[in-house]
Amino acid sequence: MHADELDRTFAALADPTRRSILTRLAEGEATVGELAAPFSISRPAITRHLKVLEGAGLIARSRDAQWRPSRLQVDPLDEAVEWMQSRKRTWEARMDRLDAHLHRRGEQDE
Amino acid sequence: MSDSTRVADREVLITRIFDAPRERVFEAWTDPGAVVDWFGPGHMTTERVHIDLRVGGRYELTMVRTDGSEFPVGYDIVELDPPALLVLRSDPMPEHGMTEPTVVRVELHDHGDKTRMTLVDGPMPGAEHAAAGWDAAFDKLAARLAG
């Protein structure tokens, strides 16, 4: 995954309103009005958040329907998860080797 | 714990018990002759380990693949309290998806005559823009996607 895409994904997720929107969309597609309802912010503000999410590829918005419902796109989330998992695997493998190293040193001292 | 929960954590967290006293585990992290023995993956060798063990010093090494290509890694030492604490801040590596530094925090605690190590590596790229921590809403989303 390209660094720019990861940056966009994480930057898009780094906002509580946008995460709430994604949580709502995990239940099914929704219009701007439906998404704005739980928040005390304006529809234009919600639309700006949707543009950020759309730019990160986290949602898709229908071009045809009058109210342009949004729906969740999970691929960037999957890629972000995979990035973190690969990092975790790297450290876990290192710690296995550190453990083996300490055993070898310990045996040498005995 | 689901895989997705780890993204909500923003960080990689690893806890390990090592059958050795803290001094020896700390030495394995900070003695170049020991670091070459474990840092690189199995298919790579670790060479040219340079550790200037002081706050503000550098922690550098080069991993070499079997085809001879090199993968240099560098950190600044930002906190140091032997044999309990080592905090490293990585150099950005934009070609590997790391446009911002991450911080690796290694804490060593006595665990009987063994050592309990916690390692935290993070935050994820882009997370420096976060105005607030990752809240319950995103944890819920991650759990739902995992389910």
C-alpha cells in the first residue's frame, strides 16, 4: 500500500465525527440528512466530512440517487489493518530471536 | 482479541517474559555485538550496528538481504534509563510507508528472576493529526468489521 493512501486513511479516521459516520454506515447506507441527525452540526459540515472520507476511499457516494446515499468501503481499512499486522509480526519475530539469543548467552555462561 | 482492535489501538503493543535478568536483556538491546544476533529477519543479516548510548545519541544498523541489497534503519535515542527503559524515535522512511517517525518504547520490569518487557511501537502514520484519542465509536466499528 502506498504511503499517501495510508496517510489519507489514518488522517480520515483521526476525527471522532468521521468515525461515528463510519460506524453508522457499517449498519447500511445513509443519506446526508440521516447522517447529520445525531450530530449538532450542519449538513454542509457533514458533507465536508463525507468528502474527506470519500477522498480516502472509505466511503462511496451514489451519483444517481437524488440524496446521494453514502456506503462504507472497507478495503482501505483492511489495508490499514494489514499494515499494522505486518509491523506487529516484524516485532514478534524479532522478540523470538531475542529470546533465542538470551538462551544462547545464558548457556555460554553456565 | 480481533485483528481490527489493533488498529484502534494506534500502536503495536507486545509483552514478553524473557528468562534472563533485566541487565542482560538491556544489553541485548544496546550492545552492538548482541543486536546483530537478533534484530534482522532470518533472511537478512544485520551489519554496521552503531549505538551511541546516551540521550540524543544515535542507534543505527543496516540489514542486508541475501542479494546484497541494504536496508538501513536509524533511530534517535530519546529516553534512556539502564536497565529499565530505552525509547527510540525512528527516522522517517517514506519509501516504506513511514512518512512520520514512530516511537519504540522498551520497558523492562523484574518478573521474579526473569524480565517482563513491554514494547510499544507507534503511532501509525497520519495519527499525528488526531485531535483526540481513538474513541469508542471507532472501536465499535472495528469490532463490527471484524465480526
